[in-house]
Amino acid sequence: MLLTEQNVQELILKGSQNKAVFVYFFADAPECQQATAAVKAAVAENNPYVSLAEADVTSAVGQAVAMQLGLRSVPALIVFSKGQPVDALEGDAVTNGVADLVKKYQPSEAELLVRAALEAEASGDLQTALTKAAAAYQAEPKKLEVKLIYARLCIKAKHCEKAHELLDNPGREEQNSQEYKDLVSALTLAEQAADSPELRKLKEDHEASPQDDALTCRYAAALSEAGKHKEALEMLYEILKQDLNKAEIKKTFIDILSTLSGDPLQKLYRGKLYALMY
């Protein structure tokens, strides 16, 4: 949108309170043609995170704003946030750098996935939240915020093995994070709660009667419910390797897999089952 005396306050000062406003200074001159095309291609009109305001420096308002910012030539691109200039490109740098500058002020793929995960969690869809958080972590595994959100969701879903994988061997930044310390405590409590007398009894009964498929399935289901998915799947897989025709064992194996959307264990053990079948 072109800057005018009527909208300059609305577009720059008010508009930049909630998202970055890219103010592009130009003139109807050959040296601005490439920059103009690059800026308009990089900042779409429907972009929810960045908006574009165009300032013709041959107009009174464009010239006045350019002078306030100390601009001496065009093309130029000034980024405003919270009413203040925070970034700038001038000359050929506008054409060459505008795409990267737009990326800087937009959320990354991982940030968008984390937002989707938190929205799904808030709506009660924990499985979708886990899937989105796993994808975010895969996109940016070194970003601590993403890692800790994924770990928290794993604990909430009783995926204790995956939570351990995420939280074990912390770096210095993690060790100094109160959120990390709280998650370690939460994981410890989750594991203590999972180690129930009923689960211990099922383990004893299974070890006493390892050929009892019905008992094995109950024990595997209890292990999975307690967050010990890998242990449950591995136990059932070893039986299926010996006899793939054990229908009850196979069904329990598949049922557990179906609860693990977003967990790498699902892909791993689904692949193992397909290898046995085909």
C-alpha cells in the first residue's frame, strides 16, 4: 500500500505493533525497477507476519519520512517493529537481500509446527500435538524451546522412553534451564507412577508362563500404557519372528503401533513387521 499523509501513522506506527512493516522507498527510475520487483515478490499482500508499505520519495510524505530516517538514495527498505526502525537495506542490497530479510521476520517451519502442537494440546488432541512437536523437533533439533516442548508432550502422553532420549545427556544451556529441571522431575514422577504393583505382578506372571499369549498381550498392553512402548513392542516382535501366525500377538502389536503417531518407534516397528510379512 502506498504511503499517504492520511495513512502514514496507521501503516507504520500502528501497523508495526503486531508484525513487521517493510517500508520500501522508491522512485520512478531505472535503478529501482529490479528492487521493486524483488520486494513485491518477497512480501505477498496476504502475508500474516509481514506487511509492505511503499513510499514514493517524489511525494511529500515519502520525502518527509525518508528525510527523517536519513535516507540519501533509493531504492531503500526499512523494517519497522513496534514503531521503530530495526533493519535496513539500500541500493543493490534490496534486490539481493529482501527474501532473506523477510524470512528473518517470519516464524520458521519449526515455530509454526510448535504453534500447531500447542493449539492441538489446548483443544485436547494430544496425539496431533505430539505429531506436530515431533516434526518441529526434526526440523530444528538444536532449538532448546522446541526440544523441551516435545519432551513435555512425550511425558504427558506417557512416552517415557522418548522423553528420556530427549532429556538425557543435557548440554550446559539445558542444565541451567529451570524448565529442563522441572521436566526431569516430571519424568521421574511419571516413571514412578508407571511402576505399579499391577505391572510388576503381570511381569512375574508373564515370566512364569511365557507361552501364555493372552497373558503376554495383557502385559505388553500394560507396558505400553505405562509409557514403555519400546519394551512392549520388542517383546511382541520377538514372538512374531518365531511365529507370525499368532493372531492375538499380532493384533496387540498393531494396536500399540497405532497409538504412537509422531513417535519414531512407530515407523521402526511397522517396518520390522512388514519385513516379516513380505
